[in-house]
Amino acid sequence: MNQLFHACAFSAILMTVGCTAWSSDSSLTVPFPIGKIGATVTAKFLVRERQTYAFSIRYEYKENDQVDRARVWNLAGGSIQESHGKWVEPGAPLKIQLNVSQQVDGGERLVTEKIVERPRLSSWGAANLDAELIAVTLAPGNYVVTAVSLDEAPSFIGARTSLFIGRAYRGK
């Protein structure tokens, strides 16, 4: 019963963030506490330019703190050396459902829906690690994204995690 209450309580928690304008180099970061089943985040945003956007889980750590970075790297399932010359990428023990819809004519049109299990790190910076969930090309318009944590992940309780949306870089 207590677990059901927590699931319902976290399902009811809905964070909405609006972004008034996006140019080609804009991004949006919304806190997403993924440790509990049913944790949900929703964000509305405006796309001004057609391009491919990445929707990622962002794991934050203290800048220039190698101990905190190593802790978050392990939590996020970053690559580890299994034996000499053999590396594995376990990914994070998460299951995330992501829906992206375009707002049209007073309603919504589903653009994509995906369940991602064990997201793997795709990029990192001075104070964060990112695990791309999906990349999707969006035309100009108003959109809404909803991400839901589908499994319990107690090791993530208290971790600084967020949903990051930004231009998907694919190299040259």
C-alpha cells in the first residue's frame, strides 16, 4: 500500500516549464527526479527552426570534483574496463518513457513515443554527463514533452538529474 501511495504521489507531481523561443543553439533543462517509479516531468517549448533535437537524461556533478564525477559516472552506468582491452557500457538501471507531441489546432499530435531501458552515456561536460534517449527532427511549432520513470531506481534518490533538450550534434 505504501509503495502504491508513493507511485501515485510521484505520478501526481508534474513540473511544467515553458520556453518562449528557441533558436538553433538554444536548449532547455528541466529537473527530473528519476529515483521513484512514476516520477514525471513535462515541458512545453517552441521550436523556431527545423532541425534534429536530442532528448537526454542529464546527470550533474560538482565541477572539478573528480570523486563526485566518478560517483555519478558509476551511477549513470558509464563505461568500465572489464579486463585488459575490454570495455563495457552497462548503462543506467533506468526505464524511461518519453512522449513528444506537437500542439496543433487546440489539440496535440503525437510525434514520437519511446520507452528507453538502460540509457547509455552519449556526451559529457565540465559538470554533467548526458545519456541521449532519442533524437528527433522537429519542424517549427509548439511542442510538449513528457518523461516518466517506469521503474524504481533507489540509487538515484537525491541525485541531481534532469531532462535536457537541445540540438543533436552528429559530427561531420
